Amino acid sequence: MTSPDPYDGPERRALREMVTEFTRREIVPRLPQWEREGRIPRDLHALAAQAGILGIGFPEDVGGSGGDLVDVVVMTEALLEAGGSGGVIAGLFSHGIALPHVVDEVHRRRDRGDVAGAAHLEDRIVRPVLAGERIAALAVTEPDGGSDVARLRARAVRVDECSWAVTGAKTYITSGVRADVVVTAVRTGGEGASGISLMCLDPRSDGYAAPRPLEKMGWHCSDTAELSFTDVIVPDADVLGVDQGFASLARHFVSERISIAVTAYSTAQRALDLTLAWTRDRETFGKPLAERQVVRHTLVEMHRRTDVARRYSRDIALRHSRGEAVIVEAALAKQTAVEACDFVVDRAVQLHGGMGYMRESEVERHYRDARVLGIGGGSTEVMVDLVARLLGLSASPSA
């Protein structure tokens, strides 16, 4: 007897339908304007929260909508395949990589009986973000650091018994222009991974310079910023565990990489769907493009790569949601899906011909947006080297 598909039960079908309808109503008609303006409006966060979308994957006891990573996968697929974009996913859900660290600390404080400390983070940060009232960002990458998190230089030093002063710079920060709270990785101890902490910075603080917006190849509707701090005061209440930051980042990198994989294959699926429609309607030399053998074979290859990436990534997401250790598999899923997406969006533009090169063409946007997926969340090269080490394939123990 065939086991039921965990991605296709009644509740998840209803979720998919709800997100699809929301995307077509609230996102698709306004997306070209957001692309031109370089940011998505705050009201979209509120609308997504009211629809129950913004809090998917976050526990209800802190204001979330409940659900797990599988529900996040379903939501992401539906939003992209209904005509959304990677930029919308990045900007609207930047809290998806920032807030888990705060929620973890809320639960840790509750467990040790620090009711006031837990309530402080929950009421000031978590619930307002999940209600669409505030925007959260995660700041890890530094101008000269890239994916080498263990060597970050931003530093926090003790000011007194209850506060720290943070000085440093961060770059490529998604939602960094609009953010109301920035979960920031800083060095509080010695060199290496063990000396890193996460702190919640308020952009209104003295010493927090005005964010510098960065212009990008793609994800135009998702604002990205360079941040600079000079002696920004952070109270102990906003510190998410001293010298525990790297462990928290590593723990949540797995779900972030799976989410990027989902964004990649869902973008590929949307580009494939658009290309199928185009090649059936577009005629050359008296016949639809889809009747040309070379075109049909290309469409099959686009489908094959997308389907393989979807099936593999979904399986890894399901295993992760069940508590299995999938560090290697998540990195491989990301690589597999990104490579599939790169191929599909390239072929989509090619088969659209001159129209594929025009800004008014949706596949042109997906082509630009897809390029960052092999860079963000750990570049493909870093991921491959990580997998090599975890599989014991390094040339030496120190490699």
C-alpha cells in the first residue's frame, strides 16, 4: 500500500491554494512596481500576517501560525509557481533566517525560569515581526569575510555589568534598509567559532549608521544593505547567549540551505511553465516552437532537472522536519537545485528569443534572480568543500 504523500494532504493542499490566491491577488499585480522601487512595502508584511502566511513554521506559543519545514516548502513552492519571485521570498521572509535564533532564546529563558527575559524578546521582537508590524534581518556577512563566519571581526565589548558596545560592519544584508531589528553576529570572545555571539541591534540606536542600499543584479524588490556600527549599546536582555552564536547559526544553516533549494527548483518550475506556454503559442516557419524536436528535447531536459531537484530537496526537507541529521544532504540539495535552476532559466530565456531578453518578460527576471542562489547561504564552492570534509574526503585532517 502506498504511503500518503506528506506534501499533498488536505491541509497542505488548502495551504497551497491559499498562498496561490494570495500571490495572484496581492503580489503579482504590484511586483513590477516593487522591482522599480527596490523594495517591497511594509503593508505586504501585514497582509501576509493577516492571511496566516508570515508565521508559517513558527510555533503558535510565540505568535506564529504553526507548522514545520514541510509547510514552509509548500508555501514557497506555491508563491513562486503562482508568479512571485525570489526577491519577494527574500524580502518578505527575511525573518525566516533571523527570528529562529530569537525564538530559541525565548524558549531557553522560559526553561530556566527567566519569565521576564523571555517576555522581553517575545513581546518586543518575535510577536511584532510575526504580526507584520516590524521587519527582522540577520547580519552575519562582513565586507572582507564572505562565507568564513568563524573569522568575523565585528566586536562587542563589555561596557558595564548589563550592556555591551558593538563596533563593526556587515554587508549584503537582506532587508537591511527596512529592518527594525537586526540579529547580528559579533565577536565576544577569542578567535574562531567559539567566540561568536548573536545580539539584537536596534537601527535607531546611537552609533548605528544609516544603512547604505546596495544595487544588485537581481532580487531588485528585496532591499539589501551595508551596515556600520560604532559603539552601539546592546543590553544583556538583547543578547542571545554569550559565545553561543556560531552553534546557533550552524544549527539553522541546514533549514536555510533547504529553503534556498526550494526557491531554486520552484523558480525553475515557474520558468519551465512559462516556457511551455510560450513554445506552444509561438510559431516559427509555420509551426509552433514546441513541434521542433530540438525544442521538445530541451523542454524534457528542463523538466528532468527540475523534477529531480524537487524530489531530492523535498525528501531532505521531510527528513530534517523529522529530526534527522542532514547537513551533507542539505548542502547537496542546494547544489542540485541551484544547478537545475541555472540551466532552466538560461534555456527559458533562449527559447523565448528576443522577448526573453526584455525586462517586460518574467523569465528575464528569473534569470537575474537565480544567479544569487549559488552564492547566498554558503557558496557552491564552500558547500562542496564542506561536504568533502564531512564525508572524510579531505586530503588532510586540517583541510
